Amino acid sequence: MKTLSRVPEPLTGKIVTPGDRRYALLRSTYTTTHSPAGVLLPETTAEVVAAVRYAREQGLPIAVRSGGHGLAGTSSNDGGIVIDLSALNRVEVVDERSRLVRVEAGARWAAVAKTLAPYGLAISSGDHGNVGVGGLATGGGVGWLVRRYGLTIDHVRAVEVVLADGTLVRADAEHEPELFWVVRGAGAGAGIVVAFEIEATEVRNVGLAQLAIEATPDGATVWQWAERLAEAPRELSTAAVLFPHGRSAVLSITAVVAAESLRRARPLVEPLLAIGRLLDHRVDLVPYPALVPLGHLHPNVGQQASTTTNGLLTMDDGGARAIMRAVTGPERALIQLRSVGGAVNDVDPDATAYPHRHQDTLVVGTVFPPQGGGALDAAWRGIGQRADGAYVNFESRPDRAAFDRIYPGATGRRVAELWRRYDPDGVFRPRLLDPARGRAGARRR
């Protein structure tokens, strides 16, 4: 492993190398174990600029980390430099009347929810409190209120970005609009977004329902789940997991209703109770931070090795049958379903670098050791044939084929051109999502 040169004055005491007692908690990601030459811990934007310049001078691969939950594990590396943004974690309500919030990239969504709760505000932003803001808010953001709120990126109003040459740029709809476009959906290859201005929504309490339903092998239960969501008011969003259970499966549904009372929440959940044989259910009213609690916070030490892929589709009976085959077939992948549609599909496909604005379901497939990519490919084949898009934050094997699913057609060409414009040397450009060249790059989540 290369010996690093002395860090410049702004970064003194802010680099962790092997042998430091903190190294074991900073070297890895949630899904992968790594051994970087050093982890830089900047605390300000100016120190991020210094970190980029220092890392480039070392001539080593650079990874950028906001939370470390990224499934591809590319927010760390072996033998390179990791720029860890965890100390850039401030959350500030800039304008309570317009609900504008400034969030630094290293904050975790649990802390964001806790800070905004006294204002009666929330940002729909994924489903786990330990996820970092930066990776999710540059990739998409399928949160607990997705059908009502849309994606997290749909409410980003401005960003502060450190480019590969160390330049700090503020981008919004009027200033640097091309940079603003690409960081909303494909930010990993353009630079380091250090802060976001995001328009929050007014939410204090939500209805929270947990349902367990027997899912029949013919896919009818899954198909009915999708149909009920298509008919439901946008206040209802759901995430579900399919677990093998004998010759069938159990569909475990978490349903969230953007409602301030159980009287409003229960009727929206009720249609889900009739989609199959109900095994168990309950409905509660909880404060929004209960969905992404501080109890979720933990260090990432490679504890969840897995292989994951995903697809976006408009559900039909054929898609539902393919999903059940993936769950009950020989390879038995873990399948997650997330309702999208609603407010997500109100946005023009060309408005951001996330173009998938017509599908209603995000399907995520995962296998765990000793199963690997071959087992996942076999289980996923039928679903993959029906999907017509993918989401960057749920892909652990990004490559050119993944790029084409995530950024299809004109979107992909525009993303590639802008990555080359803002990062001509490929300092941050992800290997997995770079259609123009095969060199290793950086990614963060």
C-alpha cells in the first residue's frame, strides 16, 4: 500500500490510516469490506476542497462517502483515498414559510427527520435512518411518502458542488442548470455535492400499518397489491417483502398513510386487507421520525454482504407471476416491492437525470452468500425481461448494461456528456456507470 504524503494544514488531524483505532469503523461500507490507504474527514466545504486536491495529488483512486449504505460498496476502496463527509451533517430550516431546508451531504436521514419534526416538516427520503443524505439525494430517493411527495430529487431546489478541479459551484434552475440537472439522478459522476436545499412537506404524524398476507404462487396476490395501489389516494405508499413459505410465500407489507388521524388512515389501508389470506395486521398513528429513527444509526463494517439488482415496471399479471417465480423457484431470491407512481409520475421525464416517470412498481431482488450473481441472474430473468428501467441506488453490480437501464437513450447520452464536461479526468466518474471508458472511479451513497 502506498505511503501517503503529509496532509496540508486544513486537514491536519483529519486523516485516518491503518493502525488508527478509528480505522476499523471507517474502512468499509454496509455491504463490503475494504482497506483504503486513508480516510479523510473534512468538516467544512473548504476542507472538502482541500481533500479533493490532496487526494488527486496522491494519484490514487478516490471514493466519496456520505453514508456508506450504497449496495455496490463503492463509497470505499482498496489502496485509495476515501473522502468521508460524515462531519458535514448540519440540518437547517432556511425559510419556515416556504419549507426550505438546507441539508449537508453527510447527515443521516434519521437526524434530518428529528431536526425537522418540531417544525411539522419532513422530507420523504428512503426507508432507513442510517442512509446518508448525499448518495440518496443525488440518485433519486424512494421514500415512505413517495406517492404523495415524489422522489427526494424532485424537491431539491439548489445544490453546492465541489468539482474535480476544486471549484465550488452553486447550481439551481437558473445558475448552472446543466449541473443542476445531472446531480438530480446522476450526481455521482459530476462532483461532490456537499449541501442541498430541499423543499420539505408538512407532515407530523402518519398512519403506519403492518400486514402479513399469504401470497399465492400464481401471482394473484402481488397483482392485486399493485391494483389496490393504483386505485388508492396518493396519501398511501407501501413497501413489501416476499418471504418463501412452503409452496407459496408471505407478503409482508408496510403501508404508510400521510394522514394526521387513524380515522383517515384506516380506510386507505383497508383495501389491502382483502388481497389474500390475512395472517396478521395492525394500524398505528406514529410521528414521522418513527419511520427513520435514530435507533437505525450504526457503523458500517461490511456486515450485510449481498448481491442486488432492481427493475421498474408497470405491474401486470405476467410481471406478478415472474416475481413469484423468483421467490419460490430454485434460487429463491429475496424480493422487495415498492410502490411508485403518483407524484413521481407528475414530473417530466426530461426534467432530471431520473427519467422513469411512468412505471408504478420498483422491484428489488437480493441474494446472500453463499448465493452469488449467478443465482440472482437465474431468479431475476423473468422480472428483468419485463422491466423497462432501473434505479441507481439499488444496483450492486453496476456496469454498462446497468447504465443503459438506469439512464436509457437520450438521458444516458446527456449524463455521459455532462460527466465528461464537469469531470474531464474521470476523478469521480463511476467505473460501473461510465459508458465512455472503463477506468475505476468514485461513487458515494
